[in-house]
Amino acid sequence: MARRKLVAGNWKMNGSRAALTELDAIAQAAATRPGVDVAVALPATLIAPAAERAPALSIGAEDVHAADHGAHTGCISAAMVKEAGARFSIVGHSERRADQGETDADVKAKAEALHRHGLHAIVCVGETLDEREAGHAEAVVTAQIAGSLPDGASGDWCSIAYEPVWAIGTGRTPTADDVAAMHGAIRAKLRELIGGEADRLRILYGGSVTPDNARELLHVADVDGALVGGASLTAAKFVPVIAAAR
Ligand code: PEP
């Protein structure tokens, strides 16, 4: 089945209002490539000004709380990011799983909160280097899928991002064959869990995607796009990644 490619940026804890000028060229690149969906996840403080500056671009959050409101100091809900102009959020990024101890159940609840508010969820999974070297990568990732996939997951509002932890921000990437094998295993797990709907979910690859390797990685079987950290911070690097998706 043909799935539209999705290229999503993740600025992490980087950027400022001044840096939002980068979105102008990114929005222009998105507008001239109607076959590719382009999205940028930003720190919460930048969502509203970014959505105002680039209304045609899909602006999102990097995380949300699973609850709609309440006594959760420092957290932000799906409804709040939606009001600020977000159309999606990343959930379960490995940095949050590691730094904040988020579990699969937490990630699932966050994705379901996004759906309640009409937002798209990008659910991240990925193995550590130790897990890959021990030969457990597929078992770890498919277990994360089983635990993190929101109830009723549909391609209309949910995507998966496979991000090997050892490839994030390191300049290292798996081989195209390894990516194909993992994306195939994820698709098979999704079929087991949600049947034919599995073919409508996009599975993004993330981890050291750059203008140099994007063409190869984005055209591996079952790779439906990319989640891009460092190379999404400037239009000079992100626009060629978007261009490589076609
Ligand atoms: C990420 O943080 O999701 C990511 C893929 O980062 P980078 O592209 O910098 O490896």
C-alpha cells in the first residue's frame, strides 16, 4: 500500500524565537513538495509563535502529559499544546524514556491523550547498543510496540518512529539491510496487533539522518519517512532531507 512520506523534525531543547526564521524556507520546501508531509516538533514555548509564523507547516510538541489537566507541575497537556497551535506530538522519545523513566504504558497513555484531542501521535521505539549487540534488537522493539501502541491505533492519527538509541546524535546509522529488517519486523508486529490497519501506519526511521544519507534511508522498504534531530535545526540541512523523500 502507498503511504505518503512524513519527514518530521525534532528540535529537542534547542531553538529560540530568533531561530524560527529557519521555518520560512522549511515551509516553502514543504509547499513545493505536496507528495511529502513535513512536520516540526518544537519546545513548548515555540509552538505558538511557530504556528503563527508558518501556518501551513505542521507544528508539534515533543511530549505531552497523559492527563488532560491537574496537579502535574511543569507538565503540559495535549489540550494545551493543541490550543497553542500544535497538530501532533512525539511521545516516548528514547531521551524521555531514559531521562524521565517513561514506560511503554506511559507512552501508550500519552498517545491516547493526543488522540482524544484530535492530534497525531508519533510513537518512538528503539533498542540500545547493548540490546543490539546481544541480538535482542527486534525482540526489544516489538515488545515496545506491543506496550506503547495506543488502543484503536489508526494510520489517520498514529505513526511509529524507529530510532535506535545508539544512532541518535552519534553520526552512526544502521545499514539499509538492518533498517529494512527492523521496519519489516515492526510492520509484522503491527499486523498481529491491529490487522490490516497496520498497512496504513507510517513507520519513520530516526537516528543521524543527514542530507548525505537521507536518500538511501528514506527509500528502504517499509521506511515511510524520517524523524530528524540535529539536521532539522537549520533549513540548510533539513530542506535536502525533505527533498530526498521524493
Ligand atoms: C532524534 O532525536 O529523534 C534524532 C533522530 O536525532 P538525530 O537526528 O540528531 O540523531
